[in-house]
Amino acid sequence: MTFSSVGPHPGAMVALLGSLLRLLVSPANLRELALENLALRQQLTVFKRKCPRARLRRADRFFWVWLSRCWKDWQRALIIVRPETVVAWHRTGFRLFWTCISWRKGGRPEVSPAIRALILKMAAANPLWGAPRIHGELLRLGMEVSERTVSRLMPKPRSHLPRLGMLS
């Protein structure tokens, strides 16, 4: 299936936008009728898509959430999905909004890949140097990295000798 066969009919989209514009300029007593007309036209647009089964897109879901917020009788004109589904979409969007807002923005900045590579290169070239020595060399080069970060980024020592518990 290609994306070109999924797109809405251009005439249906123009009719939907025309209904939206009429809604904005209509008097208050015709507002209910214009909103119902807009809702029905949107559902017809979904049904006219050339898919085996009419599927709602993100824009369609957003439209129904918006309509449920600005029109009290929106459930009367809804045919495609159940009203509980639209309420669930609204709750999901609300949850996503607050999740995005509450993401952690603080903390230490991430160490650049160049500094990571330099730490690994210095540790490989000087196997007897520990984190304090490499940290001191990085400070001399003007790189602000904590000693703990250096020790965390250094390769772990591998012992080629068998463990004492396995000798018996």
C-alpha cells in the first residue's frame, strides 16, 4: 500500500475547511448546526479514503478531541467511533502533555564522545595510569571532567588469572 492511496480526497478537504470557516463566521444560533455539519463532513472524509477499512489518523483524533471540548452535543453526531474512545484519546493526550512537561531537564551535562574516546585512548596507551592521573592530564588540557566520571568511563580491568576459589 502506498501513501498516495491513503490521502484524503482534495475536494472533501476543501469542503471540510469551508465548513470550518462558515462555523467561525456564523451567528450564535447557527453554531450548533454548523458544528454538526462539520462533524458529519469530517466523518464522510474518513469514509471516502481509499483504504480497505476506514482508519482514523492523528489529525482525525485531534479533531474529535477539539470538537468534544467546544460542543456539548458532539456525541449525537459521532458515528465512526464510540464516545468513550474520544474521551480516552483526550486523556491520552493530556497524559502525554504532562509527561513531556515533567521530563527531567537538570543534572550534569553529558560527556562528549571526543572526551570519551580520549579517555579510552589514554587508558590504553598508559595501562598503569589510574583515573586520578588521567583526570589530571585532562585538566591540564583544559577539559572539565570530574574524576569520578573518568573512572566510570575507563575500561574495566580484565584479569587473565583464574580466581582463587577455582584453584582447589
